[in-house]
Amino acid sequence: MTNSTAVVSPLAALAPDLRAALTRARYDADTLLAVLGDDAHTALGRSEPVPVRRAVRDAGELGTLVRLLLLGDPEPESAVAAALAPLDLDRAVAAGLLERDGDRIRAALDLRPLDLGGGTRWVISDLDDSLQRRTLTAEHVLGVGQASLSLLRATPTAPVDSVLDLGTGCGVQAVHAAGYARAVTGTDVSARALWLAQATAALNELDIELLEGSWFEPVAGRRFDRVVANPPFVVGPARVEHTYRDSGLALDGASELVVSQAPALLKPGGLATMLASWVHVDGQDWQARVSSWLPDHGVDAWIVQRDIADPALYVGTWLRDAGLDPRDPAAQERAEAWLAAFDAAEVEGIGFGFVYLRAIDGPTELLAEDLTHAFDDPLGAEASAYFDRSAWLRTVASDPGLAWSAPFAVEAATALERVYLPGEQGWTQQVARLHRGDGPRWQHEVDDITAALLAGMRQDGLPLNELVELLAVGHTDAEATPEFRAAALTVVTDLIRHGLIRPA
């Protein structure tokens, strides 16, 4: 185990002068968006350099930095020296930030501004192939991709003392965590990743502990309030072609390892937020597969499946991600071996999503569900609210009287919709649905009795027990039977869990 923060690299040592240059040239997220405009900014996300180049041709030193650092264009040395002053170009070349190309200067690394919610942060990573054609090396350190952004938006940001960023890569999750945590630790098996993460931390004037080692080994015996992880979760044969995505474990072994071991790193009440993948195997329920990764005790788990990919589409996507052309014979050989491994394991699809784990004192609970419809990002605040609701429901499970004696209220974003479906006599079949208009936008089909139950809920209204008694008389002409009461409590529990109603 190595503490990579013990020795400052020449790249990290550039940070004060580089930060001064970037600040002076206003190479920040807000200014970049203003100068590019919506259309060119969107083109940048589509990997189309020409609209970006046109948008910054009269932007002076900022334009030089955009072409140099975002587009990968070689720029005249005099222009780069002016744009990056007071940074010495010879030092920057020697440190690995820049490289000479004849009488011009090229970026040797990717350096881009990102607004993580608390103002601009700068992130340093390896150059990808989004704007310049490149084949990525085995030690390639990924920048801020869509997976990283998804995890950022999915991570709760309530203040805590300590955060572990497992597999920190270029350090973007650790930098984000520094905005809400007193102490941040990042680990990675890749020395190159830690080299870049140290430079990223220094550039943002952050003190982040960086440790080299495999998986959880660098922090053995330690506990954290939060664990975040964007591990090498790509599902495939047991191999390592690119350390940022391949774990060396077969199929979904990397996700299994992280999900199964993360709970031991959490303090009581601690929360882990991670990206993960799992295979859909013929004849096996995916929820049961993921559930088997968890210990029997001590975890409240919320697992959200965002997408399910066809094996062929999945392989093609990750080949392109590595800068390979699926039409190339060598790429086709890789695809053949990859798909053959899927066939041997009877893989029908690959699920992808978020895994949230909270440390509790009690038997493990799991809710694994699909969220493949459109929803309101970010999910971070929703995850915190979910676990608060889950904790309340555990209390009710041990003392049902709390629920029966409590009044309930319908959340302001909840709406009841009646949908007419075609039948033999026209639009006759009716379905009642409760819609949540914010967050995950959950929907529940409900019957008339449930709709009537919610209609009677008020902030200062009758407790659940009295509402159910009234409903029983109105709909069954009898007292509420145990079965009727149990069904009502089940419905209420489900609606609370998804944030459609709340105990008042």
C-alpha cells in the first residue's frame, strides 16, 4: 500500500501556476458555456469539433485553451505561452501536461472544467478518442464520461466526516466528495490513475488522501460514512484490456465483489453509492442474483436497474468505447470471444444501474426495481429520502400500532389519473393510476378503495385506523376484517416507500 500524496509529482507541482492561468483566462464551466453557446456546447458533447472551433475563433486566450485542451489541436507556442502564463511551458512539457509538435504545442492530457454543483472544478485525465482518433492504451485513465456524471448526480451530498472513493481514476468522484465531506480517501490499483488524481486534487486546492492497491486492501480495517464507487464493472470474460473498465473477474464478478464487501467499510448508518452491472441469465431472476451478493445482516439495499442491454449491442458499445472499429478484423475477433463467453454462461442481457447500501442494525432488506422510464435527475436526494422512509417502515414493522395511529398525507407531487382503455364496446375499461410528478416519477395502479383511502388523507385528518374502518363500512357493509386491514397496510407501505404519501 502506498500513500501517493506523500510525494508531490512534477505534474501536481504545476498546480499553482496552472490554476492561476486557467482562472485568469476564465477557463471555467460557466464562461465556456457562455462563449460556446448552447449549440456549440451540445456539439462538443456529440464529439463534433468544427462548431466548437468556429465558436471560439475570436475568443482570444480562452479560445487557445479550448482548442488546445478540449479539441486537441496543436497551437502556436507563443499563443500557448501567453494563454498559460505564468506557467512555464518547459516545465509543463517535462511534467507530461503538454508536448511539442514541431513549432507547435499539443495537450498530452485532457484538462477540462466541470461544475459539480459548487462552482468550477478542473479534472485532468488521459486524452480520449472523442475528438481525435486514438486507440486507448491498457493503462488509460478515463475522464468525466457519462457513467461518472450519472454517479455524481446519484450521490447524496449531505455533509459527512469521511468518504471513500473506491477506484478513484482521475479523481472526479473524490473531488466531488470534497464538497460535502471533511476527509476524502481515494484508492486505485493504477499508479497512473493516482498520478492524475493527485494533480486534479492539487489543481483544485484539495487535500485528498490517495492510496494505491487492489480493491479494498488499502483501507482494510477502516470505516467510512460514505463509500462511492465507479468500479471496472464491464461484464465480459476474465481479462484486463483496459484497467478503467476491466476487472479480470468473469462476467459480473467485479460488481459482486464490490457490492458484497462495501458494507464492511461503512460506519453505522453509513451509505454506499455505486454503479454496477449484472447479467440476466436464462431462467434466473436478476433481483435474486443481486440479492445473493449481500450479507444476511446489516444492510438496507436499494438497487435501481436503469437499462438492460442486448449482448451484441453491449459488446459493440464497449469496443467503440476503447477506440476500436467493430469492422476491423482484430475487433471482430474480440467480439467473437466476448459473445462466446456470454453464450457459454447463457447470458440473455446485461443490466446496469445504481446500488445504494445503508448500514443498519438488523436483517438485510432489499428492494431491487426497474427505473427504465424517464425521471427527474439527480437521484442523490431521492436516495436519502428513500432510506429515511425505509427506516420509518422498519419501525412500523416492529410496532404496527404506530402506523394505525398516524394520520397520512398525499404528497403534493402525487396525482390520480383515470385511464380509459379500449374494450368491446369502445372506451370502457378504466385503470386508475397514481403518478408521482417528481423524482423517479413512480406510478402505481390502484383500485377504487385505495383511491378513496387517499382521498380521506389529510395532514391533520383521521388516523389510518379510523380511515380504514370507515372504508370497510362503505365498501363491504361490515367491520374491517383482518384481511382488509392487512391489505390496506400493504398498500400504504408501498406508497410510502415510493414517496407518494407520507406519515403526517
